[in-house]
Amino acid sequence: MSPGRDAILEESEGVLISVFSKNIPYPPPEIILDDKLLQDDSKWRDLIQYTHLKEKPPSQNLLFIIRMESSDELVSEYLAALLNADEFSQRGLYISGLAIKNNPANYSAWYYRMECINQMKLSINEELGKQSSIHNLAIAFARRVTYESPKSYQVGFRINNKFI
């Protein structure tokens, strides 16, 4: 084994399976999800009816408060709104990607992402031959999340069951 490979294996301690390929780079290229679209209210106006963003309960009535970044809260609200609206679209892929990036163990985000891919008829087997940019993005995204959090059960489950 080369010294570079030893370092990679040591870094991946606890990971059960490591796959190396000449055709697939390791580590995978970083996926940068631009959150500018998240701040564009015109893209999300139709989802406001499904969110609780305007109805903040008084904090004294809560058992406890979960502190999170406002963008994380916005992603969570939009993900819930898209789920409630039964919308499976490009913006669903976008929001689920942000939600998974925030928390790779978020089962709902992975499930919703899989449903978006299925509803949009993005068949993995068909798309492999076409080298679709959406499919490549889905594969690259799952590989990068796996690289960044190799012990996440949700990531491994999705990849092992081809639910990218």
C-alpha cells in the first residue's frame, strides 16, 4: 500500500467498507450548495401557508428551546412545507440537499429526496447511461455526504439500497 492510501484508511477508521476506483476520484469533490435561493422569498411565497415561520409561540410556554441558525430553521420549515404540500420538484431536491448537508442523519430529508427522484422519474439505471447532470449531482452529493460523515446510518442505508 502507498503512504497516501494508508492515511486515507486511517482517516476512515470505523468505516466497514472502503471502495477505491480509478474512475471515481477519492475524496469526492466538494459539493457547495448555494443558499442564495433560500433567501429569495419570491421562490417560496407559495409555501408560507404550510410553514410556522410567522407563528412563533412565546418562549415562556415552551418546555425547552432548540437553538439553531436561522437558515437551518428556514430549511426545516421549507422541507416540512414541501412534504405537506406533496411537492416533488427541483426545489425539493435543493431543500433536501441543504437539510442533509445540515444533518446527514435526517431520515425525512433522505426519504423526501428519494421521493423527489422517484416522482421526477429519475431512474438510476436509465440515467447512468445518459450521464444526466441531475443523476451525477445526486451520486456526487451522496458520495460527498458519505465522505464527510462516514458513520451516518442514513447515508449508508441510502447508498446500500440505491436510494440516492
